[in-house]
Amino acid sequence: MSNGSNESGKPQLIMVHPDLNKLIELKLPEPYKIRRESEPSDCKAWERIITESFKKKFSYSLMTDSKFYRPERVLFVTNENNVPIATAASWDTDVFPADCAVLHMVGVLPEYAGHHLGLHASLAAMKQARKEGFARMVLRTDDFRIPAIKIYLRLGFLPAIIHENQIRRWKIVLTNINREDLMDTLPSTYDGTTIKTL
């Protein structure tokens, strides 16, 4: 993880969910369903969802080539035809503490935006992490991903700091989304240690 001093959105923002035993309760509306990766066509469906979400070409080998890949860690929201339309993964990493899972590669097909499917996919990934025995979860995001940050806050994630420029950046983000109430969760200065909330 880079700790460079670039002010243009680097390093990525980090958020932490401190307790996976305290997850919000949500009911997925009909006709949508949650399932894990299980169909041969899921790889291509994932590629389409993530490529369209990030406006950049992705291959499913990004997932399968990782030592942390397990099919049950890749969650989908499917439509009435069992076709994946949103995804999120519960991942692992060598970067964060052993009890900390990672919310990874969240995306929704643009034509299904506005139905809170990213929220439901992320929650499913959080439940998978809890099922595997993880106590907490982290994620990486960008300053401009305001809709995603709102979802993560609703899910119980809070800002964490890994670089001195992120205090200022988080203050801007929280002001832009009218969540100044979370300013008190930010340190006044960054002392150069790793993630302060971990």
C-alpha cells in the first residue's frame, strides 16, 4: 500500500467496519436474490458488471489468480432470470490484521442503478466475512465515489487514516455529503503509524 504524498486522491481512502457482529438488517426486494459464484457464466457476468461499473476493462482472472480466491467469497445479486446484475466480494489480504476482511470489487450494472443493489451485495459480502470468522472489515475507495461512500457509511463503515492528506480529504467528503457529524471520528493529525482505527 502506497503512502506517497500525492494530493490528487492518493493513497486511496480507507474505511473500516469495526464489528461484523453488528450488521444492519435489510430485506432484498423481489425479484432479486443473493447467491455466491456457482454458474460457468458467472465469470463473464462479473467482468461485465465490474467493467461497466468502473468504466475500465477487467478480467475475472483478477479474482481467480489471487491466493485469497474462493467461489463462496464472490457474491452476486441476481435478477428474475438468475443473471448477476451486482457483485461484491469478501476478500482477505496480507496488508491488514488477520481478523480484518476486505470488501472487494463492488459493482452494479448501470441499468440497475438506484435499486440499492450495491448495498445488498456489500452486505452479503460482509455476512460471508462474518461466517468465515472475521471480526472486522476494511475497504478502499476514492474521494469522488460519493454514492458508494454513502452506502458504506450506511453499512457502518467509518473513515480511517493512512496518510496525512486524508484528514483534509475526508473533511471535504463528509462536508459534501452533509455528514459533518462524523468529523469527530477523524484524528486532528496523522502521526505516521498504520491505520489509526485498527
